[in-house]
Amino acid sequence: MHDHPFDFVKVEPLAGDTKKPDFKSLFPLSLAPAINDNGFYLAEGSAIMQYLCEKNNWEQYWPIANDTQTRQRRARIAEYLSHHHHSTRLISHRVMRPYLQEIFGMAQPSDDAAKTKRKELALKMVGKFEKTFLSQGKFVSGMSEPTIADILAYCEVYQLVSSKLLSSLDDHSTAKAWCEEMQKLPYHDDVHRTVTKVGEIAKSKNLT
């Protein structure tokens, strides 16, 4: 979003790329995303974003000043980051993973009842996130502009729509409005191009 130069290296976790010895020797967690910043190797999206924001003074997304008000804003953002794996990240584990396995032929397609149940679970997760983190302001944790907490949460929530698992977020108007704001960020469509293609594949296979 800041036009910061980088070299993109594609890895395929589903193909086992992150488990290969050369990757694990640099990134013991065997996770993507991961970065190599001049020999400094780091994994986990939230840690990477905090590191880059502090290094490059991107205070809009991760405030780093030490006055009381800024410390409290940072703590609110960190609160979501700490809770992420119990919040929207569960969308990937419980909903998107089995859906992707069906799309790529790694599991049998779900019947209509299972599809309905999957969509209900997805909407329940969105509703819980909306109530907990979007009830006090325009962005996550009551912030007036997007932070790395929003970036981390948004990719989990919006993939439900871009992958065609959900047709819309109309049942959750606050989350829908938040997504519409997030879509205004630079390079949004470029970043989400792959999951949009996944949705087209799912639709062609009648898996939505």
C-alpha cells in the first residue's frame, strides 16, 4: 500500500512447499506468509506487519509513538491481533479449508444440507466478529481508519464472498459496510485476484 519494493516468491502450502527442508531451514514454523528482509527471516502475518510498520514508520496502520493516547490505540489493535486465531482466522480453518479441498478435488463435494450448514457457520462467525470488534467504530476496535488489525481480519472475512461461498454479507450490514471501506485500499483487487479465481472455479463446479 506504500509502494514499498519487494520480490515476490510464490510457495504452495497445499503442495507441501512450506514443509520442504530448504524452506523450514529459514522458517522453522513452516508457515506462509514469510519474509526475508536482508537476512532477517520472519513468519506470521501479524508479526510481519508490525515489523514492517515499525521499520518504515507506517504509523497509520500501527501507531508507534509513546504518548498515552497512542499506546492505548496500539493496545486496542494488539488486542485483536492476539485474539485473531480465536476470531476470524477460524473462518479459514473451519469453513474455507474443507471448501477449498472440495474445489481442488481433495474431498468429495458436499450435499445441499452440508452447504447450508457451512454457510450458516460462516455467517455466525462473521456475526460474532461484527458484534465484538465492529460495534464501536468504522474499523476494528473502534478505530477511525484501517490498521493492520483490519487487514488481518479482512482477508478472512472477504474470502467468503470472493470465493463464492457466500453470495453476500447482506445479513450483516456493519460487516458489509466495513468490507466496502476496505475495498478502497490500494491494490485491493490485485491482492484478491487468486481467491476470486477460486470462486469462479467453485461456481463452475456447482460447489457454491
